[in-house]
Amino acid sequence: MKTPLITGLGTVSPNGLGTEAYWAAALRGESGIGPITRFEPDGYPGRTGGEVKDFNPKEHLPSRLLPQTDHMTRLALVAAEEALADAGIDPEELPDFAMGVVTAASAGGMEFGQREMEALWSKGGAYVSSYQAFAWFYPVNTGQISIRHGLRGASSAVVTEQAGGLDAVAKARRHIRQGTPQMLAGGVDSALCPWGWLCMSRSGRVSAVENPSRAYVPFDIEASGYVPGEGGALLVLEDVEAAVRRGVDKPYGAVAGYASTFDPRPGTGQEPGLRRALEMALEEARITAADVDVVYADACGVPELDRLEAEVLAGVFGPRGVPVTAPKTMTGRLLAGGASLDLATALLSLRDQVVPPTVNISRPAHGELIDLVAGEPREARLTNALVLARGYGGFNSAMVVRREA
Amino acid sequence: MAAFGVKELVDVLRESAGEDEDVSLEGDILDVDFESLGYDSLALFNTVRWIERDLGITLSDEAIDVEGTPRALLDEINKASTQSV
């Protein structure tokens, strides 16, 4: 089976707007996590988050799009534009159905939706924006990107919480195999409003620790849950022949393998699905554990889930058998955008042959199981990178990206 | 009540639906249809509902016509305003 190439990246992240700004910050170990400023978090469990700073939508988007878009859609549109430009693709020059969009979402435009609900209850229906019709809707990023860039090929949205950032790319890969030469795929997400915050914190997994450098420390003995953030990445996937025809000579890499599994029903005592997803992804990539050069961990930050992941990694790769990193310790977990940003990060690490660090780890909890790249970036020969993602509710996904010589 | 003219209409259009980069709303737009001004039906719907709310009037759904012009919409608005007084 053909393995599609990744030929363009667009990212927005709490520690950098745009791919190169983000990547430089990640290598410096610079965190974007801080106190929540978007709304007053008093009275909610958890007051620390990863906000995209200094983002003025008017500087990035035409005014026609502003009244009709949630914050997360604005971020997604910026990432989409960057990814297309990075790939050197001008959609206007493509045939009508040559390119599609698949995005991942968690809950849609929560902030927009909350504002309109407030208008409804405080002032009445006449004050609710007509754009509520779609601005809150979870496939809205796919729709807005498709309309803005005229991408009318196979398009959809997937909703699998944090696993979605990989699942969207996998679905785009399927469309490429079915004959759509180019796809834009990934997730950019945000729900940093009281309603979104409440939905996230009800899982019991959001850290209540206020110190930004201690709130999200996966694989550390102080792990206390995770910090929600906003942002993500969109990637241009391309059929190999189409890329060759365009004269692409330096793709970021190839999507070599992928698998997703679903956890067994709670209480059955059966093994969770993470290991199966990992092993099936390696199998599809036709590589063994020894061929994997770096793992981007899901790194949930919930102690028992961290232990489970560390045990899976030690089981497959051997104790401390492969470098493991979680640069999301600098951004927080980005809902449906997180795994896409990890994937983009993995591709950048293949390009530059360096693994970005996991930050703020002071006392590793599973040092005997995993070799965590903590504190400083690590140079290494990297050919295959594995990205793991778990979505709340039982989703597990694993994707292997391979450097193309 | 102050008269609702083209300036007021442009203000509401900008706030409720934004402004197309390739179109100027500054010139003589009275007889240019809304579609050519860069507005689709939902944009016009949002704009008309906004005006109805602010002026306390009700317009017919026919007022939301992307092939219509600002002049025609202003006529409808002013007709409805006179009736509601």
C-alpha cells in the first residue's frame, strides 16, 4: 500500500504562533502554560491553562469571517493557511475535487455557543446570532476551511477526543488511497470558556495545582492531572505521485503506519487497548520495536494512566528501550488538537534530528520503565517516530511517521 | 427616531456580518445587490434580524434577498418604521 507524504505543516500553540516559532520554543523548553486569563476561573477546579497569547484575529482573518467564527475556528483557519503555504499549494490552481479536509473536534465552538446561550437567557432570542446555526458545530472547522480555500474533495470531521488528532490524519490517508491526491488534516481546538472548562474538569483529570510549572507533570511522582490548552496543527497529506509531479523534494515524512483501538468496558478487567494500537501501527508500518527511534507519549498526567503507558512502552520496547518525550508539557493537552501538534512535532524532529524535551520533570515516577527526554533536547539519529494518543472515553490511537531519505 | 439610512445600514452590516476585502462599502452602493457586496443569505439574515431588533420593527422574509439592493431594503425598513410609529 502506498504511504502518503506529509508536505506541509501549520501550527498554533500556546508557546508559539506558527510552526517555526513553536518549534524553536519547544527546543528551548519554553512553556506556554500559565494562569487562565480568558475568563475568571474562580470557583472552578483548576485555574491553569495553555492559552495562545497575543492572537489578534483581525490581523489574520478577513472581517467577513469574524462574526461567524468561534475562537478555535479562527485558530484553525490560521493553521490551514500556513500549512497550504508551507506545502506550496495554491488550491485555486487545483482541479475542483482534488483536495479535501478532515479535522478533529472535541466539542465544537464552545465559547461562541456559550455567548449566544447567555444572550438568549439574558436578553432573548432576537439577540442570538444567526451564525450560531453552525459556529458551535463540531465539523465547523472542516467547513470553514473548505469554503475559504475551495477544498471540495472528500471532507469530514472526527470526534474521538484527544485521539482525534491522529484519527483525522488517518482518515485523510484513506481518502488519498481512494484517489484524492491532496488532503488537509488534523485538529485545532479550544474550549477555554466557563462552559468548556466545566465539561473538561468534570472528568476529574484536570490538575488543581496552580503553579504553572507544577500543574502538568506527567511521569513525575507529583503528577496531578493535566492542564487543558488550545491550539493544534494541520498537515498537508499528499499522494506520492502527486508530490513528485509538483516537484516536492523534501517532504517532512511519510505516514507509515496507524491503528486505533477502543478500551474494553470498565470493570471487565481486560487489558486497555493502548498496547494493541501501538503494535498494530508498527505492524502496518512493517517495522519492529527496534526500528522506532522516539516515542511521543500521550502523557495524560493522571498517575494510573501514566503508569499504564509506561508499562506498555517498557513491555514493547524493553525497559528504557527508546527515548520517550512529551513536549505537550509546554502547551497543555490541546483536546482534539494535541495529537496533531505531536505529529507535527515528530515530523520536525525527523527533519532536524533532535528530540524536544519534556519539561518540569523533577522526580521521574517510572525511571526504571521509560527513558524520558527531560529538561534538555536530545540529538539522535531519527528515522521512525511513534505518536500515541488516548481520548477520554476509551479511544487509543498510534501513528508511525517515517523520515524520507 | 433618527432616520435609518445607508450609513446606518453599512454600520450594521460591518458589525453583524463583516466586510468583504475586495468590496468597498464607502462608495455608492445603494443599487448594488447584496451578493455583489459580498453577503450571502445568512449574513443578510443576521443583519436584518439585528435591524429589526434595534428598531423594534418586523420585516417580511422577502426582505432577506441577496439579489436585492440596499435601496430596496432601506425602503422596506422605512415603510415598516412608519407603520410601527
